[in-house]
Amino acid sequence: MFNFLFQEKKPTIKENTFIVWEPCSKSHSEVVPGYAKYLLDLGYNVTVLVEPERYKEGLFSKFEHKNLTLDKLKRHDILKYFKNSDLSEVQGLMITTIGKLCDDINFNQVYSHFKKNVDKNKIYMVEHEAAPAVDAGKWREDLIILRKLNYKNKQAVVVNPHYFGNVKITEKNKDITNFVTVGAITKGKKNTSTIINAALELKNKGYDNFKVTVIGKGSLNNIPKAVRKNIDIKGRLPFSKMYEELEKADFMLTAYGEEQIRYNTSGTSGNFQLVFGFLKPCLITENFSPINDFNDTNAIIYDNDDKYADAMEKCINMNNEEYKILQNNLKNLQENLYQTSLNNLSNLIEKKRGKIG
């Protein structure tokens, strides 16, 4: 198990330390293990700073490394440390959600949280949504993003965090095909209706050997009675339990449309991180697949919402050998993405390091 090092005022700084800091107290922490893994692979000691409650929820429950320190500093202690630090004692600092330290356009506001003479070249910023800054002419190409942009020909440093630790990569379930969806099941929500309508269509075709595991809020009262026993609403889960549910699942359900256009242009969805991390092939509309590098060899592509039930039916009827081929192709994509991201981060560090001093 982990030996959490409680430091009242200051993070744990060893030789050759890189700090990974998630300043958001409620969300986005799922990217932290992946970013820590890249820095560990580049040879650094890594100190993680997140809201301590995330540790209790099991954020790093499958991840252990001798050069990884999970500090339990509270937000006010973290902010106080950085306000008085020029970062001379560390190799670098990765801020995994800069939107919590500045607005969507003026990225220089981030530096106001540090000592006036801070070495700015040691600060690495992760931005989750590019559109506001691009539209305002304020975009910076040294920003780290999770997925390549498909927006006004802008570039950035793609470093995709999809490592969660030593997770179990499982075969397809034999008797009941287990689809998983992450997010609330809400009445009137378009992607909810797409999934539920497809489940109803499958039931009308005589299929009963499937279930939809919902990791998120919702109520069966909003689900038609005909498919209630096929829908398993888990509610919001701690990370450790979410990891377990993902390991048991077969396919990831996504149902993107114009309401989620940012997942096709200037941002990305956390669902894809889970697809890569747990090697769960996803159902994805053909309009959203190319920018995310999905195709018929590594995902289940469907034309439009009317074909969603057909896509789920294809999954149900898929045998384990076909599933393994799909999963292996997804693994190849994941490995290529990991190596590309590692190289991108390494190159960025070398570039910024050349400017230090």
C-alpha cells in the first residue's frame, strides 16, 4: 500500500522532482495518473497534488511506483507554497487544469499564483477546451491538450493521459453483453434517449442477453418498464469502484451529436481516456470517429441514432475471437498514442529547458 507523506506546508521535493498539480477540487483528477505515468517514464520523481479526497476514492488504487509520492496537502497550503516559490527546487510543474487558475483566454493569469520571479519555463499548462482562446486570438501552441485539435488549423502539444494503473484487461462476457456508459441518465437528455430507445428496439427483436451499466446518476423511474431489468444504474462511484465496473464491461457506449460538437473539434471526452485505459471498444458515430482515430477495426461505428440498436446488436452477437481482434487493434492504437504523447512531452520539456536560465 501507499505511504502517504503528509506535509503541512510544502510538497515532497526529492532530487529530480516534477510536480503534477490538479487545482480543481471536484473534477478532472482522472487525468492525473496518466500524466504522472509519462513523467515517471521520462525518469523523474513525481509528486502529485490533488484534493486528498480523491485518494480516498481510489484515484491511484491500481497505481504504485517507487518514484511516485502522493501528497495530501490542502488547497490553501498548495496555493501558499506556490505563491512563495520560484520553482528552483523542482524540474517542472504540470498544472493539469489551468482553467481553474485563469479564464479561458488570458493564460498569463496563471503566473499570478506564483512568486514574481517564477521561472515560467518550468510551468506546463494543460488546457481542456481550446475554442475560447482560439476565437479570441490568444491561443498558445505550447499548451498541452488531451487530443489533437480539429479547430481553425490550430496546433498544440498532444499528451493523452489514459493510464490508470495495473488494470485487468478482460475478455468478452459469455452470457450477458455488458455495455457501460459514464454520465447521468436523465429524462429529456438526447444521448439518454438514444441509448434507451436502442435498448427497447433490442428487446422488441427478442434480445435479452445484454445490460447497460450506468456509472452516474439516474433513476429507473425514468426508464420504460420493458427495459428496466437491463439497466443497472450504479450512481456516482469512487474511482476504485468505477475501475472495477469498467474491468467487467465489454463495450463503452457513447452517443455524441451536435450538442457535444466540441468532442469533434476543440476538446475531448473523458470517455475516450477510459476506452484506451481499459481497452473497451466504444460505439461511436462515424462523424466523431476520424479525429479520435477510431474506425471499423478498433471500434463499433454507426451512421446515425437510428442505427444505434444495430450497433449494439453487432456487439451482442460478436464472439470472443472477433472481440479479441477488435481489442488488439484498439491496443495498437493505444500504444501508438502513448508513445506519440511521451515523445511530445519529452520534446516540449527539452524545448522549454533550453530557455531556462
